[in-house]
Amino acid sequence: MTSFVLPHELHGDGTHKVFAVHGWFADRSAYAPVLPDLDRTSFQYALVDLRGYGQAKDTDGAYTTGEAALDLVALADRLGWPRFSVVGHSMGGAIAQRLLAVAPHRLRTVVGISPVPACGLALPPEQWELFADAAQLPENRRAIIDITTGGRRPAAWLDRMVARSLTDSDPKAFRAWLDSWAREDFHEQVEGSTVPALAVAGALDPALSADLLRRTWLTWYARAELHELPCAGHYAMDETPLELIRVVEDFLRRDGEEGRDGVRPGDGREGQGGAPAEGDPA
């Protein structure tokens, strides 16, 4: 497909440019809970709507992570961003990793919030049916959100998340995106990347757990780190926004500072609540 300008909004005027890429269930409004407390002096954030979502809801496309990565590079060119970081949630985390293959020389850092690994996500048949039918069935979307937040969130919040998802996504695109993020395996194209890469996991998320990210993210990327948020599930922007901002922006600020004291991120270290924790990548 021919590249087009992703609908976007800019926040901040800092020199460190950062894309924020949403996941499967929302458009760029997924980041609304963290917007008031972002560091707008150090960073400039571009929140985007992927094809099939938000202001790009009616935009045709292949609806793949590879296409989205190229769309982001095209937007970076239009914005005059020679180098940038990318923060991606869930499906957006897979797109962030695609950029490691498409434009590694332009990436400063990569952050995945409950990111889908670059190998995709294997779903048993009954789970695949739940996810595939979610394109048409609101109750499936609600069940997925409830399960991936540990069954601990209030009904009103679950209903609001489902309503937003239905309003802000095109059903055809929503279903097509599933085939890409769940079934495409491109990890061999990005394995060994030396771009600093942070994975943020929610302890209440059984699907994209810290254990899964140890076996994938921490194994593949030479300068990878993992931070687990103990009180979050799959939607850290809603569940623990302040903790998420602190973890992500502290990591982004370190770009260019590693190596000055001989310490590199990813040397077997993990963080929880800001403190080092034990755990070796599997």
C-alpha cells in the first residue's frame, strides 16, 4: 500500500522525539490517562492512529505490523525527525519491534508496554476463537479485557473500554490486525539488535507476562531490560499511569548516557518498583 500520513497529535517540544503507538483495542486515546503528567520539556510525543482506528478508521491497508512500521517512518520524515524513540502498547509493541528491522539506524530506544513478542502470540484454538470473534462480539472484547487485567477491574471500566474499542476501530481492520500481530514471526529479523529496549509487563496480565518476555524480549535484544508493574494488568496506562510514566521516561532519558560508567542496560538486570530484581532470561 502507498504510505500516507498517519493521523497524529503532538505533545511537548523536547528534543527527544517519541512515537506512542496504541494497541489492538484502542486508537491514540489509549494514552489519554498519561498525557497530563508527561515530561513535555524533555520529550515531544507523537500519538498516532493506525490504519483502521480513530481518524484513520476508514483508511484502507494491509493492516500489518510491517506496513505500520513503514507508516511511522514516513511520518517521521514528514515531521523532520531523523532519529526517534517509539513506545508501543501490546500490538503497538510488535510494531515498535518491526522498526528494528525497517529503520534500526533511526531508533534511539524502543519501549514495549505489555508488548506482543516479535514471534507473535500462540493462542490455543478456544482462545483463538475468542479473539477472532471479538471483531463482531462486544462480549468477547469485554472478556479479553477482564482476563488480561486479572479479573480485578470494575464493571463500569470494562464497559467503557469495550465501548471505546467499538467506536474507535473498524471491524474488518480489527480482525485483520489479529492475523498480523498474533501469527507473524519476524524475530529472526530483529534478533541481536543493540538498540536499548525496555519491556514493561503487568503482573496481573496472564497473556503477556514477565515470564514470556524473559524468554523472548530479554533473549533477543542485546541491550534489553524488563520491568514488572506489580499492580497492573495489560492496560498500564489506565491501571497505573504514574508508575508507568516514571519507568518509561526514566528509561528514555538514559539514551546516550549508557557506557559512560561502563554499565550497559540488559546485563541480566530486571526492575520492579524501581529497584533491581533477580531473574535470568530463559
